[in-house]
Amino acid sequence: MKHTQNNRESPPPQIELRESPALIRAIATAYADEVAAITDYTYGQLLFEKWLPNISNILEAISRAEMHHYLALGRLLRDLGACPALRVTVANTPYRLNEDADSHAPVLAQRVLKNRIRDEKNAALQYKRLAENAVSERARSLLSSLAEDEQDHAAVLESIVERLEFS
């Protein structure tokens, strides 16, 4: 997985950023959505690591990429003067493997991955729209990069679903 350009450890250069309050609120919503993505991918990783370890590893890698998105958005919010503190209540969809996990895991994986594909495509569209409304080059660049990452995630997941359907 590629990471965004804003996932470095050092503090960003001090640039005065100005964005509309509506855009800042939308970025804050996307920031919260990244937490949900991280937990969903981690849950999938744990669910499938015993029966589908390759898929589990891919979900872990995407979860880590989503963490980089979360950090990049938090830094952007901070630099826009917003507070990146977040209170969340997480409620994962309780997927369960039945007794015959060896044969049920691929079927459940398809369902889980199709839901994640939908979410990745929605996130990509959301980031693209946010980038179009951003005034600052930094915000526009970051949001465009996140949109590309989310599209890449969807493509990876689609290829896995395709392989599962034909195996």
C-alpha cells in the first residue's frame, strides 16, 4: 500500500491555512470515518487470519494505510485550527463464521470485502469532492491523494473478491 505524502513524523512546515468552516466540518467527518475503517479492517484481519491468512494480511496492510490517512487528516485539522480530538463509539457488524469455517470463510470474506469496497468507493468520492472545494494547495493535494489511496484499496479488494468467486 502506498502512503500519503503527509504521513511523515516531523512537523509540517508552518503555513497559514484557510478553509471554509463547512469544509473543515466535512474533513472532521472524514477523520472520524477513518477510525471506523481502521476498526473494520482490523476486525476482518482478526476474523480471517486463521482460515484465510493472505486476505488477513491484506486487510492488515489496508488498516495501516487508513491509520496514515487518519494521522494526515488530524494534522490537517490541527493546522486549520480545528481540534482533532475525537470521541467514538464503535459498533462493528458482527460477522461470525459458522461451524464449518473452512468452507464458510471464503463466502463470508466475499460479503465483508464487498462492504469494504462500497465504503472505499464512497470515501474516494468524498475525498475527491472535498479536494474540489479546498482552497489551499496543501488540503487539495492531501485530499486528492487520499481519494487515490481509497480507489487503490477498492481495486485490491475487488481483485480478491474476483479470485474468491472463481475459486
